[in-house]
Amino acid sequence: MRDDGRPLFAQIAEQIENSVVDGSLAEEAQVPSTNELAAFHRINPATAAKGVNQLVTSGVLYKRRGIGMFVATGARALLLERRREEFARAYLAPLLAEARKLGMDAEQVKKMIDTWGDA
């Protein structure tokens, strides 16, 4: 785990989310147990469990009693949509606000993106 100031449980949750988004954890695949996550990252199992339970609450994972945690059907689409919305809030909203200050319209911004996208 990296020390980026965020709680370890949030980093565990993000790591699992990233694996779902990039396809290395497919829908209906079993995720590592909280004990496996704790041993791998050298953290308390309760911390790992908190990250996993956060994903259960958000609908990314589900529990099969006595077997373990699994990636929910539709989890990748759910995460992609959520991340696209976060991307828009974090990057597009400030970009468009600055463009308006500069007197740019949407077409000018699109052209600029196309130009820089090829760079």
C-alpha cells in the first residue's frame, strides 16, 4: 500500500475496483479473502474487511455465505459510470469554467482537445 494519506481500507477498495475496471477481476469472479488481502498488504484483517464491505455496500461485490466474496454482475459498468461522473466533476467542470472565462465556446474547446489529443 502506498502512503498517500488516504485510509488503508479505501486503498484496498480502490485496488479491487481497479481490478474490476481493468478486467483482471471478471464479474462473478471470487476476490481474495480479507485474510489474504491483510497478509499481502501487512495490515489488520479488520481494515481489509472494511474496504471489502464498502464494496459490498456499493453493489460492486456480494457475499456467498461460507464461500467468499464475488464480483457482482454489472459491477464493471457501475464502476465505469461512477468514474466517468467523477472525471467530469474533477476535470471537465473546471475546464469548461476556465474556457468560459476565456470566452471560448464548446466548439473551440473540442477543437483544442482534438489538436492536443494528437500531440
